[in-house]
Amino acid sequence: MIEPIETDRLRIRDVVLADCEAFFGYMKLEEYWRDVPIEPQTLPWVQSLVQRCLEDQTANPRTNYFLAAACKQSGTVIGEAILRVESVWHGRGEVGWGVALQYTGRGFGTEIGRAMVRLGFELGLHRLYAQCRVGNAASLRTMAKVGLTEEGTIRENVKARGEWWSSCQWSILRTDIT
């Protein structure tokens, strides 16, 4: 388990079993999954996700951090924060975030993204990247606000719901912020 990460408005913490309903509440909506290469979410799928998160918390070394982003004041889960350590040897990882529809447009994605970048560098990684579907303007804006630099387009690298999608890739190096 990791210590919760505090930001201005959020407490980013390990997932607990009770988070299933909150995650499902926003992950089932098309606005959430439309630009994510996953199938529309079902409650059993979200329960399975939470179970994998609980298992990941005990891994040593831990390489998958799918965390709950909750409002400090209310404790309400408003999204997720993701860090996947791809290679300790090469110091490389991927960051990501998701925000429930009713909380979008308020800077929460940027707040989560910055926290995940900080976590990745605290874990000793050198290079972090994020990807989004080409045309996902909200994610592109968030990546820029987080401080990532656009690297380019990866053509048709993901197959989702019967179609090939291309991705925009952005990254940040530890040396970019130190």
C-alpha cells in the first residue's frame, strides 16, 4: 500500500473494495469509455478491476498503481489515477487519469496527472509518457497542462471495438522538471 497523495483538492489513495460502486457510476457512461480502448463497462468488469487493484497492492515490487482520486472535503471518488511502471531498468512508466463526467472541466485531470508524474519520479523513474486517442481534445489539453511534451502520433496502435485507433503520445523526463 502507498501513503495517500494529497493535492490541493484531492486525496489520491489505494483502491478499496467499497470503491466499486463509485467507479461503476462513472465508468459505465459513454462519455467515459468513448475515447478509451475498452468495452462499455459492466459492474462485474469493474468488480474484477478492483480485485486486480487489491492484488497489485501486495506485489513486490509493485508496478501497477491504479488509485482512487477522492475529494478531500467529501471523500467522494471522482476519478482514477494511474501509474504503470514498464521498466525499472530503463526508468520508464506510463501515467493516466480519468475523471467522472460531473467533475470534468474543473482541472481535476491536471491535478491527478501532476500527482502521478510526481509519484513516478519519486519512485526513481526517468521517463513518463501518456497516450490518448487522436482527436481527444480534452486529454490533449490535460497532457499539456501536466507538463508533458508532444512526441507524435502512433498510427493504428490500438484495436478497440472493431476499429484501429491511432494515439497521440506525450512524455516528460525527470530532467524536464528538475
